[in-house]
Amino acid sequence: MNYTQLSQSERYYISSMRAKKVSFSQIARDLGRAKSTVTREFKRNLRPTGRYAAFVAHSYAVARRRRSRRGSQFPPDCWQLIYSLLQEKWSPEQIVNYLANKNLYSISFQSIYRVVRIDRRRGGFLFKNLCIVPKRRRKRYGSLDSRGVLRGKRLID
């Protein structure tokens, strides 16, 4: 099922039907949406007076979309500096400390490792500049716990 946000006309429909005391279930059926979508929309976009107005709800939704974090929160010149330091064989931890000491950017080393992993999947070569490539952390569901077990060794008891 594809996700689509409510349109302004759907918000006006919700507003007019709620003014007529129509239930959320009926409104959702009319719009072809889930009941939870309609109720969440209604509760999320109430005015401070406690009333729902479609034009205000739409402006709230547009403002939330504008404020949402999409893409990187660091400018391209930050990433250029990080790439150049990686090519000089600096570790992500060293880069983070350098940037913090110079009061340039506050970025975590995990973010740098994540970018290196993404670059590697896309066919890049940043990972070759790392001294140690960390293992991916993963859950080991459905496998036996093998910590502390030496394979092929005879037990002494």
C-alpha cells in the first residue's frame, strides 16, 4: 500500500463532515482512508481553541513537512573536508576530534562510518582509506550462542 498524505480537499471534507457530527469511521470510508489516519489528522491539527479548521490544518502539515529533516544536516563543505581527511588515512574518530577541537562541526564517528558504508555499496573507494573496517552489528536471531566456545577443542572435564 502506497503512502500519500492528505490533500487540502480531504481536509476540507473532514472539517465539513465533523461539523455535521459524522463519525470518523464514516469519513474514513468516504475518503478511502484508514480510520486511524482521519483521527490522527484531526487530533494532530486541532487549533489551540480545540476546533479543527481545514486551512489551519493544511498550513500545519505544510510547516511540519518543511521542518522535517531530509537529507544531510551538514553542508557539502563539511563532507568535502571529511572526505579529504579520510583520503589522508585519518580514522573517523580522529576526524571527529579534529573537527571538535577546531569548533567546526559536531558530527559523530558513527555517521562517518555510515557514509563510508553507503559509499562502498555504491561502488566508492572511501572504505579503502580506513585502517580498520568495523564489523556490521547485526542481531543473531535463530543461531546458537557461540561466545566462549572454542571449535574443535576437547573439553577438559
